[in-house]
Amino acid sequence: MVQAIERSGLAGLCRQWASDATGRGAASVEARTGGDPTGARHLKKSFSHLFAQPVLSYPFIAQYGQRYPVTILCRTLGVSVSGSYEWRQRKPSAHEREDSELAKHIHRIFHEYRQVSGSPRVHAELRAEAG
């Protein structure tokens, strides 16, 4: 399972917590990363944070369910097999549909401004469209 996470690039998520030399914390970078030359933190320790909520585990299971047995993935991630299959069948909630529509509007506005508009301009355009 760990090899699958490392190959998939999810180990790179651990790197985002690597020190940026801000001086916070007393431990050295080597101590926090376990001496990993890439700066990745301890995957075993970070794993519970990456998949803290079952909602975060289900897409991972759906993505790797063809490669590995779903039962093993569910057991490793601490979720039920039935919950995983139920998640696949579930229709998007009203909030998810609204978020999807908003993302489409943001994407359209961003491309109208040749992909150089920042959040203030996108927000102003969204407010102008809303009326």
C-alpha cells in the first residue's frame, strides 16, 4: 500500500509540510523529515492526516480499486467496504452541484481574461453576474 502511495505521487503531499526555514519549531529539518533527502515527512505519521475523513479515502479507493483489492484498501484506510461502494453510488449533494457550477463560472472567467486574472477580478466578475 505504501508503495502505491509513493508511486502515485501522494508522497509529494507530505513534502508540502517540509520546513520553509521560517524558524518555527525547535526540531531540525532532518529530525522532522526522518532524514529523507526529498524532505518528505514520515508517511506513517502523516497518513492519518491525509485520510482523516472517510470522504478523502473514498476517491483514493475508487482510483486504486482496479489495481488492489478494495477490501485491503478499505481495511488499510480504516473505512468500511460497504461505505466505499455506497459512496460510488451516491448522487452529488445540492452543495456539490452548486460548487461544480461555481467552478465552471470561475473557469470561464479565468479563461476570458487569458488566464491572468486573480481572485479579486474573478470575484468582481462573479458579483457583477449575480446582479
